[in-house]
Amino acid sequence: MKKIVLLLIGFSTSLFIFAQNTNVLFRSKVTFPGQTVANVWGYTAQGREYALVGASKGLVIVDVTDPDAPQQIVQIPGPNNLWKEIKTYRQYAYIVSEGGQGVQIVDMSNLPSANLNYHFYTGDGPIQGQLGKIHALHIDVATGYLYAYGGNLFSGGAKVLDLNADPYNPVYAGKFSQLGYIHDGYVDNDTMYSAHIYQGFFAMVDMRDKNNPVVLATQNTPKKFTHNTWLSDDRRTLYATDETSNSYLASYDISDPDNITFLDQIQSNPGTNSVVHNTHILGNYAITAWYKDGFTIVDITRPDNLVQVGNYDTYPGGAGSGYDGCWGVYPYFPSGTIIASTIELPGTSDGELWVLTPQYVRACYLEGTITNGLTGNPLNGVIIDIVGSDQTQTSSDGSYRAGQEAEGYFVVRISKTGFQEQEFTVYFQRGSVRKLNTTLYPTGGLQVTGQVIDGAANTPVSDAFVTFSSWSGSWETQTDASGSFLLTDIPSGIYDVVAYAAGLGQTAKYKYKIESSQNLILTIFSKYSKFRPEQTHRNADDLLAWPNPFNEEISLALPSGQEQYRLKVLNARGGTVGEYFLQNTDDGICIGATWPPGVYYLYLECPEQKLPLVKKIVKLR
């Protein structure tokens, strides 16, 4: 393994450890003695913000306009039951429960007064009095229809209620029961994205005709226990959660219902068996309840590369599997305030409402492709480890996508069994995608023989130094009396091969591929100081170095226009003095303070160039 080290003025490296609470500020908390708390929702009117809390004894309305001093206004009695789900339409709150009694409707127009009217709707027309238990609901605010999920009616399928004429008195409009029980769902412009938890998939359903819905597509989710769905603002991506141990928030391209494509998946706390619950989408972020982990904020700007950029743990009872902790989270207040619910404190039946302020930051991305250096084919299953942060693997086409919340320089380790490991130091920047493509070469030693020839006299050159250098390291030997040399156990790869003889000069083969044991002839022409005429290379007109020649250290500035550079320094014999991995955002680099006097060659490479920029510098005695 070769480590690529940056020696930069003012540079430092630190390991990234995701803090317990990141980019979320605690403001206040409300405890409800003797009552558990299920989901939460929000309502805003006349410049005031209200938390709607699904407590076990009924809806609690809390004024959170001042997030540091929330004020409970009223609790409206309802079914005494753990399960409560809430949504709003205009000035009305709609509450459903596994405790029955259909849909409770609260007219909130009198807020902040505690004197609020409410009643229970249990069905009309063909479902008169039949609407009892309901597990969850969603409201298509674009068309004015409420969708009630779960319960016993229609095998737990969707019951559709028309709110347009009178939101306080819904009217039954139709149903969807073709695919059986629906646990939860999202509806937008008459398209329903229903979560079929026991079947393990979500469905896209055309609901324009409420009496004759049409299934457009179904899609399995990663853990096949599909709990919740939510649509992106551009309606191209659907996000789904699986309410089971070791679960995921997953993203899908649903722009073509005939070809739904899985994009990515992410866990709050990989390796702890955390359980995800409800997710909501706010612009370019997914805000998701994760039971014992509290909630997370994920940057979804690139839906095929989901990156967690914030979190807050609202549960003091530890992490891991189980259905304790954060039930729900609501991020839609105009002020940006987030509210979240904790079902109950450990050892009690006291639920909690948390009031918090998030900071939405962009993710830092790392993406690229890894190929086999010998065959050029993509490599599957290569581990991309951002040390101290994220880890991912390449897919079948050799590509990978990773990212993290923290900015700065981080070591990226690339490895696969049977191949030589590589390390890079990469600068991560918010909202930026760093491309890191590389090739891996198989492990295992090869034998390279050869001879160094004086090109003018056509005679062998004894005591010549021969150096093979690559990302994997450097190998050096000397020729014998017949000009021959031997290197054993050298890995396959791409090498800079240099032969140097005192008083004669130097020759080089740049980016020479060694993929099998072989024999090389290296010819030195004394009238050429570096390359033979037919060996094309560039002069480093834009590689700035000053002063030259130099006595102590030398300062370098990078040419513009490229994102990443590799600077390699060879001495006159072709031996590697140093290798540096640089970004064009860096101010520069100082090198040479510890070098002995002599001639040095600087090779500056970037991913887009096949040939290096070369600069000859001299350190005086």
C-alpha cells in the first residue's frame, strides 16, 4: 500500500466521528405525565405555530411560537389508545386511532382559545357507522380528499373521504382494497403511494376514479416491511421506510411507473439494528424518525447518494432494535422549528414533545469508478472507506457513491481482497462532488529482468541505478558488469521506469504497464538529459516554481483548471523523493528543505492528462 501524503502550509487532518446530536439545537421539551405520545403534526395560523400531539388520552395542542417556552392550550378527549395519527386540511385537524371511533375532526379556527369544536365521523352512505379503527391517514391537499388506512373496513384498504364541500363533515367517496391492507401512504394529485407493510412493497395507484382505482406499479422495499412513503417536491423520487430491525430509508426513481428504479438506501446507525419509522421530505432534505435513534436529517439533493447531515437523539434509553423512542417528527413550520415525539421515558408512561431548531447543511460527496488495472474492467465489491466516517462498496459497474457531513481533508482507503490497497487524502467540501477514479492491481510478485545500454556506444552499462516507482511503492536495483538487472516480487501495475548512470545520464519510460514477468532494454543517450526525442512529454510552463535554482526550500503554485493533482519528485537517479496529492483549492506547497544538493525532476499529473508536466530544478550546495 502506498500512502499519498499532503504537505501543505497550515494543513491538518482530523478523524470524523458523527456526534450524538449534529446540526440540531435543543430548545425545549414538554412532558405529559401518565400519557404516551404517538405521532405529531403542526398547524400555523395568524403568525402562531401549534404542535398537534397525539397523546394517548387525546389530541394535545401546544403553542410553540416561542420554541424556548411552549404553552399547552388544550387537550381534546379521544380514544384512550397509544396509536394516534394527525393531519390537517385548512383549519381542521383530523385524528385517527387504533382505538376506534373513526375520524375525529377538530375545528381550530378559534385558536389560541381553548374553546374548540370537534366531533367524530364514523361513515356515511354505504359505510354509515362502519368506520372505526384506523391506523393512519394522509390528505391530498391538492384535490381535497382524505385517505384513511388500516383498520377492519375493506380489509384495511384505503377509505377515501371528500373534504371539498364541507371539511368538517366529510363524505365517503370510494375505496382502494385490491392489494389488501395498507399501513400508511402518501397521496398527491390523485396518485396514491400506498405502503403495504405485510406484503413488503409500495404501490402507485391512479385514484382519479375513486370507485375504480388503477394500480400503476408495485415495488418491493429493502426489508420488505414497507411502513411509510413520501414524495419529493419534483415528484420524481419516492422515499420509503421499512419498520423492522436493521432497516433503511430508501429512494426510488418513480418518474416512469413502468420502470421504477431503486436509487439508494441509508441507515441512521449502521450495525446497531435501528428501526426506522416515518419520513417526511422538506425540499432537499428527508427528516426521519428512527425510534431509539431519535431523528435524522438526510441530504437528498442527489437521491442516488443519500448522506446524513444532521440528527438528534430524543431517547435516553439507548440505541438498537425495538419500538421505543421517537415516533414522529414534523419539519414544516415556517420558522423552521422541528417538533418530535418520544413515546415514553424508560420505566414510565410519560410521553414527551421535543422542540428543536435545525441547521440544514449540504453534504460533501465522493463518487467515482474503480477498475482492474490489468484488464480495464470494472471491479465489483471494492471497499471505499472514508476513514472515521462513511464506508461503501462499488457496484457491478465499478462505480461507487459516498459522502459525509464534515468538511475538510480525509483519508480515503480503497481495498479489495486480492488487490493492492490504495490510500488518498481528499478534500471534502459542502455541496461539492469529489471525483476519485482509480485502478487497482492484483497482489502477487512478478520478475522483471533487463539490461541498460549506452545508446551511443551500444555497450552495456554497469553500476547503473534502475528504479521502478508507482502508487504501490518504489523498487531499486543496480546493473552488474554485463549491464543486466533483476527485480523479483514486484507487483503488477503502472510504473515510471528510470535508468541512471553517473557521467552518462538518464532515461525513462513513463506509465509503463507491467502485467507479467518480462525483460526490458533501457537505453541511455548521453546527449539527452532526460527523455529521448521520440518520448513525448510536456514542459511545465505553467508549473510555477521559484526560485530556481534554490538553496533551501522551494515554493510551488498549482496551475489552474484541474481539480486534483499528483506531484511526484524524482532525484537524478530516478529515485522517488516524495509524492504529494493536491487540490487546486490549495494555496501551494513548500518542499525541499531536507533534500541534499542535486538535480530533481518534478512530475505534475492530473486525472485528465495522460502525460505529465515536467520541471527540472536544482538545489545548490
